[in-house]
Amino acid sequence: MEGGGTKNGLQRAEEKNMSGVEALLPPCCMKALASAAESDATCHSTVVSGWFTPTPGKGGKGQYYNNPMWPGEAHSLKVEKILYQGKSPYQEVLVFQSANYGKVLVLDGIVQLTEKDECAYQEMIAHLPLCSIPNPKSVLVIGGGDGGVLREISRHKSVEVIEICEIDQLVIDVSKQFFPDLAVGFEDPRVRLHVGDAVEYLKNAPEGKYDAIIVDSSDPIGPAQELVEKPFFQTIERALKPGGVLCNMAESFFLHTHLIQEMLSICQQIFQGSVKYAWTSVPTYPSGVIGFLLCAKDGAEMDFINPINPIEDLEGATEAGREIKFYNSQVHKAAFALPNFAKRELESVYASSKMDGQKAGEESLNRKNVVSQIAVATAS
């Protein structure tokens, strides 16, 4: 495993002769802890200064891990023990045992999942698309190195091949060591693992290969920004079969409405079928909400809201390896019901796209009329 084993990582921290809190901090947090508090406001949004906070307690040993994704907000999880800390060529990886949420996976200071609530995310991002199309056979997962999405896809017996492209081998290795209930997804014989860059992988994918593509990416900061831009969605559309669907992680409507609007607008330009936003509740994600963008490649308006392939009707799906804790057909339908403020914001994008489509249609018709008139005039 890259980044060294758990024991070596903890030994290195101890060898620095740090006392109390500092001996348990990952490097990114130790660096931030040393910065001046008054400079926090000018730091990048992922800087963790001030959010990894020691509490007085007995002997000053209380430890709290706070999600540093957005400045001005903090969600604290009490740390009982640091289990692993390491670094890959792409990111810092931290695993700790929390007091109430089980083991927690953190990448570059951002909570990715906890054992307690991972089901809400993994089950929804997998079953929303796969239960919306009949008999999916070929599925591609972008990201998802913890294996949880693979675990959920494996419930669908119609699927013949499950490809996954994850850039960071260390995430896979750490998940297998510390999160076996998620990494069990890698054990399915239908899984084909590719370690590398997803953008390049999709560029080289055959046209019309997949029934479904699930993008379980990190937040769009730094290199991951590419994964919410138009060229990336175009490569996805090209790789989907006719009638194929995309399910893309799409942030929180409480915090990132502008980003959701941008993604929605781009996808409505590219995908000729339905484009819908759904959401679920995950307590340890910022704002407690995370969204999904579902896009149909083409064809008539796809009914994402009412599952055509209900999970309850799939033989053995609800018991395969582990019970389904969160998802069911009622939750599926409810995921598309939006609060009024979010509905207004997103409907403005739908309306704008519809007007643009009508305008483009009128311009196309006008061009055809002009060509016809020229042809008539030339003939006479």
C-alpha cells in the first residue's frame, strides 16, 4: 500500500515529540494549526485552519474532526483513534474511528464517508439510475474507489460487466483494509478495475458502450473541476448506448445552487432525453444534503421519478451480501421532490433551456426556408 502502513505513520508522528493533540494530527492539519487565526479568512476553502479543534477535557486529550470544505461552517466528529494516515501522489488519506459514526474516511481534509451514513449515498447514486432503465447490462463507475457503489450495482443480476476507473490506488487499498463492508464490491467477478485518469479513460471508450455511467467524484475543486465541465459530459454522452443514463454527484441545493444550475444547463444542451435533479440526506456531508443529476442520452422523456425496474422486484437484490438500509422505491420517487426555493432556481434553468431550444428550432426552420427559396429561384 502506498503511503506506508498505519504503524509507521503513527510512529513518525510520535518521533516528532509532539504532545497531546499535535501528535495525532495529519500533516495538513498540523500545518494549518500553526497558521495565525486572523489569516483564516484569506485561506483557500479547503484549508483546515481552526477546524481541527482540541477541547479542554481531562488532560486536554479530547479530539474533534471538523469538515473543512467550506469556511465559516464546521461539523465536528469526535475522534476516538487515528487508524491510518498516508499520502498518495494525489491526496492525503486519513481514517479515524469516531465516537458515533464508526470509521471515517477523509481525503485532503474532507470527509468522504462514514460507516453509519454511507448507505444513503452509495445506495441512491447506484439505484436511482439502474432502477430507471430495464435490464442494464454494462455499467461504468467513475471514482468510487471505496467500493460502495460497486457493492450496490452488484445487486442487479442483469448487469454483465461493471467497469470502474479510479485514479488513486491508495484509496482502494485503504478501503479494503478499513472498510471491508464497502470494499466487498471489488470481489464481484463482474468488476473490471482500471486505475487511472477518468477523463482519458472516457475519451478512449468505444462509442455507445454503456447502459449507465455513474460518476462518484470528489467535489469540483482543483483537478476535479474537469468533471463538471462540458467536454467531460460530452464524452459521457458519447460513451452511452441509446437509452443509456448518467448519474452524476451534484452537490447540495443549500450551498451550491449556482453550480447545480451550471451543470443542469450544460447537460440539457448535451443530453437529448430527460435531465433531472434528485437528492438525499447524508448527515455528515456539509448541509446534510447531497444531490444527483440524472440524464438520459436520448429518446422520449424518460420517467426517472417512477422506477421501471423496482429494486423490490429484483431477485435477491435486497439481501445480496448486505441488506439495503436506505433505498426503496418510495424513497426513489421522493428524491425528485424539491423544496420550493430549489424548485424555483432549477425551473429557471429548465425554462431558459426550453426557450433556447425553441429559438434554435426556429432558426433552423428559417434557414431551411431560405435554402428552399434560393433553390426555387435558381430553378426558375
